[in-house]
Amino acid sequence: MIATSIVRSIPTKHDRPAQGQGGQVARLDGRFRALLGAAAWAELPAAVRARFAHRAGDDAVTSYTGAVVACRMNRAGWLLAQVCRLIGAPLPLGRDLGMPAAVVVTEDVASGGQHWTRLYGRPRGFPQVIRSTKRFAGVTGLEEYLGAGFGIALRVRADATALHFDSDHYFLALGAHRLHLPRWVAPGALTISHIDRGGGAFDFVLVLRHRWFGELIEQHCRFNDCPAGPAAGRLA
């Protein structure tokens, strides 16, 4: 278990009951708005604000389905993705296009953060499953835990079409100790973008660049909001 200081989410005037998928009770979530600031938050498309201002109940999920539409990686990027299997394979393992994809978001009750599970189909064998946890903690206010003690401190920014998550630094948590990885050890500068495409669609774009090895990986996935239904979003 990763030992680190955790900032629990404190309800604000932006966290209040709302109707979620299938009529379930959800809360409007002010955590991402607080990281961006009111002006930057207002610049985002309404659909992006709605997705990142929705906080499902502890027994519910938010899900999106789509497909991989583009994926490029150089040799160094492919090798890095394979090595990262040791910590849960957080990077795409192949370049296959048209593969089905899904994202499921649940609340991390223990830390006040969010669990993100991404599933990518593959031409052969089981789908690739990527798990990470976003926690509203650390010097940047947001950290993503990948596995085996490794994590990324993220900075959030916005523009008129997208919400962007940029890596600030990588770290390794060992018990009560936390090691800030030096730049020469880090895998590169990571940017993940949530780009609105209108009509309930958005792109998930992952770009990893290294100062010596260039663009290691660039992956584009197109997702759609899942329609609400009588039992949508509710865990069994």
C-alpha cells in the first residue's frame, strides 16, 4: 500500500446533490474546478465541465465506450511500454487501430480520489486493462498512482476545446519515504488531453515525449457518453 499524505475532498458549494445516470443521486464535483480556477474552468466546453463536475455515488460508476483511432510509437516507446508491464502496463502495448475501448470511473472512498480503469481490445488474447488512481494531493494538487509505488504529479490546464493534464514530475513511494525521480530517469514529458468533439463525443489523447528519444508514444481514442438507462451506472 502506498504511504503518502492524502488531501480528502471537502464538500464545497460546488458539491451538492444532482441527478446522475439512471436517476441515481450524484453530486456536482468542484475538485477539478478548484484546481483550474474559475476563469479557466469557464473557458472549457460545457460538455467537458459536465463530465468533470460529476461525482457518482460510492456504489456507482461512470463509463464511456469508444475505439482506438490512432496510435504511433517509436522503438524506444515500444520498449518502454513493454518494460512498464512490471508496474501494471500503464502505456499502450501495441499500435493496433479500430480496437474497442472503454473507460470506467469509480470513487476511491478511502482517499477521496477516483479510480480510472481503461480497457483496450487486442487482435489476440485478453484486452489490455490499465488501472490508475487520481488523488487530489501533493504539491500540484493532483497525483496519478500507477502501481508498484510509482506515480505522476500532474498539473491541469484548460483551453476552449480541451482539458489537459501535464506531468510535473514522477515519484516513487517506498513506505513512508517518497523519492522524486530526477529528470534523466523519468520516461519523458506526458500530456493527456480530453478534447470535446461535440454530440456527446470526446477524444482521449496521450502524448509522451522524451528530450533525447523524441516522441515515444501518441495515442488517440474516440469515446462517447454512455446513454442513461434504468440501471445505468449502478454497481450490482
